[in-house]
Amino acid sequence: MRKILYAIIVLTAALSLSSCKKDWVTTWATALQVAEPHNNPPEPYLAGNSFRQTLQVSIAGKQLRLHLSNIFNEDDTEILGIEIAPAKTMGASPEIDEKGSVSLTFNGKKGVNMKPGEEVVSDPVKFKVEERMNLAVTIHYGKISSTRLTSHPGSRTTSYIAAGNTTDFSNPVAKTDHWYTISAIDVVPTKKASAVAVLGDSITDGRGTTTNGQDRWTDQLSRSLLAHGKNIAVLNFGLGGNCVLRGGLGPTGQSRYARDLFGHEGVRYIILFEGVNDIGGSWDALETAEGVKKVWQDIIREAHERGIKVFGATVTPFKGNGYDRGNHEEGRKTLNEWIRNGGEFDGVIDFDAMVRDTEDPDRLNPAFLFENDWLHLNASGYEVMGQGIDTGLFN
């Protein structure tokens, strides 16, 4: 009888724990790197000051938690406190809805100290997160380096520094278009949800989009998915100047994909859209295309082992850019041919076909050019890309 009673108690406890389990999904995330000297915070820097950063999430939720990162810092980062609140703009001002502001804690404490290489996650907090909501994260820093920081330089969103430990940003002392320390936000979604993680370079990072406009192609994809009734978060892991194999800016795609693609909650899909910097900077673009292909095959294999679908995106044209030399165009076409017809991806997103010039397919449509560099697109081009993706891929 005692054994039966014990079994009932254990089973009841297990069911209780199971019913309380939270199925977190990452609603926003960004790729991280060391901030180059020209991308460090302006004076008076972050130490001893408050810093407000704005971001726009993907999907809705009823609870959230914030991820912070010190992975590239060589010194401790001391955080005295953090608040999160609805932002009144997409970053054009530091204004917030103060009534909606909540303080975050870390293991029940207001502040946290991150050692070099460390990452931390806040305690869950009740917060009504709406679809495509603008959130302001205010960090009150103690000690932090002013020279080597974990950062996302290409935020395309303005952040603000206020002097001292304060929530008053009515007269910020400095501003900068970069993010620091923040890396992801998870939510307990209001309905069944998942996420798609995108590995990319400056075209994914949003070079050519509108500062404080939130109009990257990944933003447009997020809006399209939601409009088609698909509750799928879009996580942008684009880094400007990034390469898959070697060189470029930031950690290579090959070295960071495990963290970016497999290190977040609820990821059921991956989009691989990178390689133009590898091909454009190579001595032999055919050899480079083969190297990118092998990395993509590794990701496909590892993703499939996790039950994740992988979509290949074709490399967009660069005729007229400095990348257009040697056998680089041949390398681009070779990689694109494999993406389209190699049969290894779970689906193909043909960005090349979406944005090329119909009269000269080796170059971008002139209507989509940003600063006439024949490589990056403007906001109109990114809208075509994001809205042009078949949402039927995401079942």
C-alpha cells in the first residue's frame, strides 16, 4: 500500500511539474561581435551611466526574460539594474510608457556582475508583449570596459546615454546607433509559436535600410508571416562585413552558427543567406563556393538531427561592385545553382531572382540600389525580399 501511495505522489508531482513547464520561444535576438574602435560608445561612455536601447520583437507573449552577454569583453561588466518598458518610437527618441515599465532581476537580485565570456538570463517577469512591439531596455551600468565590448554595431536603431544611475532620459548626454550587452529576448507565447533563425551578412543586417525604421528584409518577413497567420519569430543574425569561411568582420559564420542557429528557444527553421563577401574577396571564387557549400552541408546535417528545416537563399548580384572581378560571378552562379538544384535544402528562397535586373540579370535592379554600390539594397528592395518569401515554406 505504501509503494502504491508513493507512486501516486511521485506521479502527481511529475504531472504538476509538467503542467508548469514554460515553452519559451525567442522573439528577438541579434548576432554579437567585438565592437571595433569606431563603434565603441561615445563619451561619457557606459561606465557609471544609464543606457537605453530600443528593439522591435516578432511575436507576442505573456512573460519575458532578457539575455545579456559579456562573451567578447576581457573585463567584468557590472550591471546595477535593468528596466524594460514599451517604447513610444522605433528608436527615434528615448521616450517610453513609464506606466508599463518593469524592473528585471537576476536570481532575485536587482543587479548582476558578468565575468569575461559569461552570459546571463534574467528571471522571468510578467509582461504583455505584443506582436512587432517596440521595447526599450534601460541598463544602469557600474563598471564596464570602454574599449572592448560585446556589441551589435549594425543596430540601425538609436540608443541613448543618460548621466548617472537614472531613468530620466529627457536630456540624454549622448546617442549612438549601436547595441551593447543585450543579445536576446524570450517570451512565453500567447499561442503556439516557433522561430526561424537567419544567418547572414550586411544585407541581412540591414545595410541600406532606414535608421529607426525597422525595415530590414527580416522585419518584412516577420510581418508577412504574422499577416498569414503564422506565429513564427524571425531572428536576425546578420553581421555587416561577415564571411562564412575566413576574414571579414566579426566571428565567421562557420565559427558562430552553433550559437546563433542552435542556441535559442523554439527554432524550427533556418535560413542561410551568406557568402557574397567570401566570393567577392576570394582569389578563386569556385573554390570558395565549394567551401561555403560544405559549411551549409554541415549545418543542414546538424539541423536535421534536431528536427529543424533549413532553407537556402541564393546570393544576390554584384555586377558593378568591386566584387565583380576574376571568376567571382562564376563562383556566385555555381553556389546558386547548387542551392537551387542540389536537393539538400528543405526549401529555396531565390533572392537573386527577386531583385536582379531583368534586362541584365548579373546586376541588381537599379530601382533597389543603395548608394549605387551595386551590392546593398534600399528599403524598397528589402521589402521585395521579405514580402517575396513563400510563407508556405513554414508549415
